[in-house]
Amino acid sequence: MSILGIVRIAMKSLLRNKTRTFLTMLGIIIGVAAVITMLAIGQGAKQIVEDQVNSMGTNVVMVSSNFSRSNVRQAAGEGNLLTIGDVNAIKNELDGVLYASPVYNSWGQLKFEGNNWRGSIMGVDSDYFFIREMDVSQGELFYSSDVENATKVCVIGKTVADNLFPDTNPIGKIMRIRNIPFTIRGVLVPKGQNVMGRDQDDIVVAPYTTVYQRLLGRHWRMMSIIVSAQSRDYIHILQQDILNLLQNRHPGTTAEEFIVNSQTELAETASRVSDTMTILLASIAGISLLVGGIGIMNIMLVSVTERVKEIGIRRAVGAGKRDVLLQFIIEAVAISLIGGLIGIALGVGAARLVGNAMNWSIAVTLWSVLLSVGFSMAIGIFFGWYPARKAANQNLIDALRYE
Amino acid sequence: MNDILLTTKSLSKVYEMGDIRVHALRHIDLEVIKGDFIAIMGASGSGKTTFMNLLGCLDKASSGEYILDGISVHDMDDEKLTQIRNQKIGYVFQSFYLLPRTTAIENVELPLLYCKKCSLHERHQRAMDALKTVGIEDRAKHFPNQLSGGQQQRVAIARAIVNNPSFILADEPTGNLDTRTSIEVMAVLQELHAQGKTVIMVTHEPDIAQYAHRHITFRDGKLIRDKENSSPKDAKTDLANLPKISEEEDE
């Protein structure tokens, strides 16, 4: 008997028993779809976490003074060791540094016409925008000339723009920061919340020279330095280099007096979190596969057992064992294959739906598709083949009499 | 003689169930001539069905010899037995054994699917011819559950003859049928016999056996009687004499 002939028999048999075929397929469809959807959602969640971390700049090093370095707590600002000279030294003397910028953090009342907002104000170099990969959605950034001239300009985050300028275009408007007028140059592209849940768009960014001269009190000149490395790989070496450099520049200090943090540490923490999520995902996938697999196994076993008599009849009228087995394997392969394809479509569709609903970037990965389809097909085919083989090898009379 | 269809020599079958050995058949010697119509009779447990299973190559004998068309079947492997079942034997079972949700003609085509070199068209043609022979070609596209018992058994007979086998083996072909349809089925078998087919039929009903030409009786696994039926009844005549109720007992 030719393979083609058996394929035809198998297809006819599948079409003849549409309900049984569909139910058997359903096991595979659900198994595959569940795994793909679960993994896609999990991957999406993982991606969100990683993106948020990346949005903070993962090749960034933060340098600040350690105010609690001795038992005697000092007034803020007095303990500050860092200077603009340190920034320039880091930028010019160390290898692997892309940008470095001082950061003065302050906060205060923001005012435009009748609207008030209390916001965080940052004084930075124009390089800061490159370090943090910030850009404007409207207007423009400020430049190094603004920093040199201590121009009273700023760019604002979306939250500030929404609250101070609910109905007007803020570009070119003059806003008062602690009563000092600043011209708004641009509105930043929204970044959303960071991993700690802080709103990264509730921010005013101005040249550090202006902030230093106009906004900071004499005893509140707390400065930190933000540095970006040329590559994430340099980060650890760079951290050590910065620490050595600062100790050289400030004789008599120890390493404890500086805090040199890199975002990679945060990134590493986040990647540990995401590893945990990966394990969680794998467990979900494993359980989905197991449950799906048991479902497939059951329906295959039942549908083949139900057909023992059919096997007997086919054998009695002259079907060889090989013919019968081949027929059942082809049926199982067809069911698994079609079910697998429908399952993929359904799984991808469901993942997209969830992705749209949650506004996540859902990623259906190739390996989740291969894993679920491969596993389901293997189970489907094995449990289509195994009972059929048993039935074909069984005594013909017993198979015929099987009820 | 040249027209011997099959011979059994000391054919025995022993079932072993744990420690107990059940002798289902003890040393059966039988010769069947081509073109005969045999009824194998006996009470249940007499071994007649076991004997039929052996003749039909559905089961293997424990000892003894079985020669079909001059070939010894005893030593054949599974593949060869499958071929024999496909090409030399046509089965008719008590409960029809038609594939469900499969049209009559597709059921009849079944044996042809498993034999080599048979085109789609030829298959269809031969199946249709077989259905015509048993007089049920108008139900070719019906499913078994749309057919009456008598019609289903006719489809089964058509399936048995479609591959032009050496003989037809019928196991209680009328066991599930009422009197009228039983006689109808016997008329079909007699018609096939008249066309030159060999028919071996197992039955426990003496009435049905009367349509056969040779009676073989089993008891306790032994062949106790083998005699010619000098005056077999004619099913068509009986059918004509039956009081008419309706044309066909459709449901």
C-alpha cells in the first residue's frame, strides 16, 4: 500500500469524524496557545522592567560625596567635596568616558500666570541630555553656550508642562522658578515612571551655571557628577578609576568619602529580578505544557482506544499492521500540525490582545513557539502511535470483539 | 482432485488461561471443494467459531495443518496472512462490522484500498458492481446508521465479494436479523453460490442451515457429523411464500 493511499485514508477518516478530530485538535490548540500567550505576556513584563532600567541609562556612573562618612553628621553642602574641576578631570583624564556632567538638585515653586507647581529642578551641563538619552518632543534643548553664559533657560518634563500650561504651548513662555524668570526652550519626551515608581517627567532641567548662581543658597551647593561610559563593559574599571582620581584630587580623603554608583548595579539587580521572572515564566510554561500534554495524551488515548474495533475491521479485510499504524500516525501528525498552527495563531492573537490592553510591547519568541508546538506534537504523535500500535499488534479476534 | 479449495489436517486450537488448557478444537480434518455451500453448525462453545477464525486466518492454530489453494497457511508470517485475508477470503460477520460514518460504497471499497494496483476509478467501479450483485446499489451513498440490518448485511456481503475472494466466510450472518431479512440474506448468499462462489457459513440455526448444501456439525471441539444436504431449500421460493407485510422493513 502506497504512502499516498494511506495519507488519503487518514485524511478521509479525519474528515469523516469531524467532532472527534476537532476535539482532539482542541487539546493541542489550547496547549500551544496557552504556552505561547503565557510566555509572551511574561516576556512582555520582563521587557518592561528592562526597558525602564535602560531608560535610566545603563552605562552611567553616578558620583557623589558620602555625607554620612564619619560619625559626625555634617550639614549638607558642607561635606560636599566635589567640584566642577572634578567633572573636567573625569572628562579629560580618564579613558572610556563619553560624557560627564555636574548635577545640582534642587526643588521649588514653579509659576506661570495663575498656575503653580512644585517641582524638582536640575542644574546640568548640556551633555546631560546625551548621558540620559533625553530629547525634546517640542522646542529644543539648551546648549553649551547657554551653560557658559548662564542663560536663564530651561526645558521641562511633560508633567510640569501639563500642570503649568494646561491650555497653552509652553515653548518660549517665561516661567518663574522661585520667582526668577526662565524661558522655556522645550518639552522633554515623556519617560514615564522609573523602576522606583518616581515620575521621571516631573522635572525642570536648566544649565548648572544658572542654577548654581541663581537658585542655590550658599550652603546648599550639593553637587553630584553623572558620567557615561563608552561601553557598558568599562563601567567597573571606570568606577575604580574615578574613585582613584577623586582621592588624588582631594588629598587626605579615603575611598569611603565618595559614593560611586553605576546604573549597572541597578541593571544587575533588575536582571536578577528578570531572571526570577524568567524562572517564574518557565514554571508557568512547564505547567501549561504539562496540563496541555496530559489533555492531548488523554484525548489521543481515548480516541484511539475507541477505534480498536475499526483497527480490527481494517485488519480483517486485509490492512497490514504497517498500514494501520501509518494511518494513525498520519492522523496524529495532521491533527498535531493543524492544531499547532491554529494554536500559534490563537496564542499570538491573544498575546497581541493582552499587549494592546495593557499597553505592553508583547514579544512572542520563536523558542516559545518551537517549544510548545514541538512538545505538543511529540505528545500527540506518541499517544496517537502507541495505543494504535498496541491495537494493531493485538489478537485480531480480540480487536474485532472490542467494545 | 484439482478443485479442492482447502484442507485441514488434524487442526487443533488450545487456549491457555493460566493453568487451565481449554481445547477449543481437537484434530479437525476437513476438505472443502470449490463451489460448495457449507453450513457449520453446533451449539455455542462447540468450537465452530474458533474453526471459522482459523479458516479465515484471523487466528492461528495451535497444531495441525491448513492448506488453502494449495498453500500451507500455518507457517505464514503476518504480512502474508494479511495478503491472504485481503485477497482470498471475504468475511461476513454477525454484527456486520461496517465502519461508522462511512458510506456503503466506501465500506465496500475498503479491501481494495489495501491491495496494490487498483485505480480510483476501478475501485469505484468494482465496489458499485458488488453492490449491484447484492441488490443495494441505490443505497451506495448511505451511511450504515441509515440502513436497516438486512441492508447493512448486504453491504457487508458486497464488501466480502468485492476483491473476488476464493471463498466467502460468514459468521452467523443472520444472527442479528429477523426471519424475513435472514432469508433475504440467504437468498443473496445462494445467488453468489449459484454464480460459482464457495460459501462457508457458521450458524446455530437449523432453519438457516437448510439453505446450505453441506452440513458440518461440531460438538465439544470435535467434528461429529459431515453430511450432504441432498435437498437444500431455495431462499427465493421461501421468500415468495412468506406472507407479505411491506416491501422493505426500513426503520
